Amino acid sequence: MSVQIENVVLHKLIRKSDTDIELQLRDSLLSNEQSVANLIEDINRIYNNKSKAYGLFNSESLFEQSLKELRVGNQDFLNFSQESTKQLRNELAKYPFAEGGTVIFCHYRYLAVEYLIIAVLNSCLSMLVNEQLNISETQYLDIDHADIIARIDITEWQTAPDSKRYLTFLKGRVGRKVSDFFMDYLGASEGLDAKAQNKTLVKAVDDYCQEMQFDKQDKTTARENVYNYCQAQLQAGEEIELKNLANELPTTAENNFMEFVKNSEYDLEDTFPVDRSSLRQLKKFSGSGGGLTLSFDSDLLGERIKWDPQTDSLVIKGVPPNLRDQLQRNSGSN
């Protein structure tokens, strides 16, 4: 399903030095032609497939105030984007490590929801061969590797102002996040922690299995059912719904998962996004440290793999063949 574009415009930030950033502003909106639609659909597709963090505007967010002015008609979209890009330039100048790029503002509708997406895209050089087989250089927007994108769900922002998730953004992996300046520019902070919600869900499922006194097979089946439900939601682009997930777990007259969660202090939302990495704990045990990395299917514990908590040791029966070959070669050489 394609996006319905309302307004879209590009501006550019060019870093000249640690403190000097050149600003190039368009003086008109882009026309809604096919190439523009393809660009926005590509950005939307890439963004939907990336892991995101969830946030909300701070109480003194200048960006939010400007967005409100736009919504009530006190300024048009072009002026809003120009002034906002100037603010972004000022924020960017505080971070010498952050590059410039092409800044894209797009107001669009997708699946009956109204969005504003803002992206800063880098440009890459490539080779172009013309009809005369001559080679020249060309630049293209590196959408696939975009890491500075934020999207405001305008529909949720206006209808559920207490929400902690109407703003989503790409979050850096390690160290000082490249996206930090972008969040400062938006005047936003992290809200719903999807990873923490998923980790809490895994703990709640394990605690429920213990409460129900499941044997090893029943516990494995329960974990697999929860995992399969969450994976199906992820593939469908949907969120985890606790009331539906509860249907994947056995119940008794005294116990059901929804009541178990409500009567405990898990602090789980009724719905929340799927975090793939956190849910792997339902299928695997893994860990690393001190030069050692281990990962194995959870159903092997107590069977091929034994853990002795007294000596803090694992006994593995049936070493993987490729690992056994390495051990045998090393043993032979010594």
C-alpha cells in the first residue's frame, strides 16, 4: 500500500568545519511526482524495517510548539520546514562528529494514520555509464544506511497527548549516539522502552510457568507458543497484545496469565512493540564474558547440557562436530 503524500520538501546542511555549517533552503515544496513518491515510500519502508526507540516531546519543546503552530494554520509547511532546519543547523553545530546531509520533511498518510517524518540522509558517490559508454560520477541518497530519522504519529499525538510513544526514532548502538543531537533538536526524550517490556514479558511467562508448576515439557511448549505468537505479530507488523497472548498459555479455574500479570508488579502495557532480540530468551540461553561465548536451545538444559550451580559449571554431552574437530586438532598438535 502506497503512502499518500500531503507535503514534502528538501533542504541541505553542508558541514564546512567543526563550527561552520552551510545552509541551503528550498523556496518551494516538491511536486507530488512519481520520483518523489518513490523516495518517501523507500524511506518509509526502510524505517519500518529498522529497530526503533519510542519517545515523546519534553514540556518545553520548541519543535512541538512550532508543530502546533503549523497544525492550527499559523504558518505553512514550507516556512515550518525552513525554520526547523535552521534550528537543526544550530543544534548540529554543537556536535563536531555529526555530519550534515539532505534534510527531508514529509507530511503523509499511511494506513489511515497521519505522520510527519524527518530524515537526514547522507549522499554517496557512484559511477554512471551513459549511452556513449562514457563514465561519470553521480551522487545518490544513501537511504538503506540511514540512521537519523524520526517520525511523529500526528494522529496519536493529537488524540492521546499522554502517550509515551507517538514519536519514534532510530537509536544509536554504542557509545555517544549520533542521534543525540537529533533528539535535542526535537526537544524529545525516550518514553516507552520496548526492549524492557519484552524482557519483562519473558520473565512474567517464566514466573507463570513456575506458578502453574509446569513440568519441563509443558514449560517448553508454553515458551514456544509465546515465541511463535510474538514472531507472527512481528511478521504482520503488529504489536504484542497481552489479552491475545494470554490465549497461548494454559489456564485453570484459579490461574490465567492476564490475572497473573495484573496481580503482580510487572508493569506491562496492554500493547507494546515486539523486540526480536529480547524474545530470543524464550528459545535460547546465551551469554559471553571472559573470552567465552555460549548459546544453546533452552530445551537442551537438563538433557544434553547440565548446570551445577554449586560449582558454577556446565557439562555438555554431544559436542558439535565442527567444534569437536577443532578440539581434536588442537589436542593432536599438543
